[in-house]
Amino acid sequence: MDLFINPYIFFLIQESKIILWDYNAHVQYELTDHEFFLLKNYKKDLSKDDLEIIQNFINYGILSYTSYEDIGWKWDELSKIFLSEQEMLFH
């Protein structure tokens, strides 16, 4: 079954830490190097242990068995993040 990656995430690499930010859900996760590798390669053949990590990504909404709604965004990704945060401030 196909998996889809959440279009509302981005990564910050700082002080050798990998931070995943889901700016739509307003949550952050610190990833290990291996978790980051798996997320980049989630469509590859995975070991049983890796499948458990992938299941955690699904549970957290980072990956999904159903596609995410296409909002038809026409601008760059940074503008989408900025607008998303602005909307949250005013609602």
C-alpha cells in the first residue's frame, strides 16, 4: 500500500539535531539520523524494526495511507509556512 508524506512539514538541522516541524499541527519532533534516513526513503524495502518506526510516523501524522488534501498553493513553500502561522495567530 502506498504511503504519502505530510506536505506541512519541514526540517531544521541545528547543533547536529534534526528537528521535524509539522507546522499545520503545530508539533515538533527530534529525529535520529536513522529516522531521518527512513523518512527520506520510506518507499524502499524496510526491515521489521524499520516498519515500527514507519508506523510511528503514521501515528504522528507524518506519513499517511491516504493522500493529503491538495490546497492548490501557488507560491513558494516558505510563504505557505508563514501564512499558516499568521492564520493561527488571528483565529
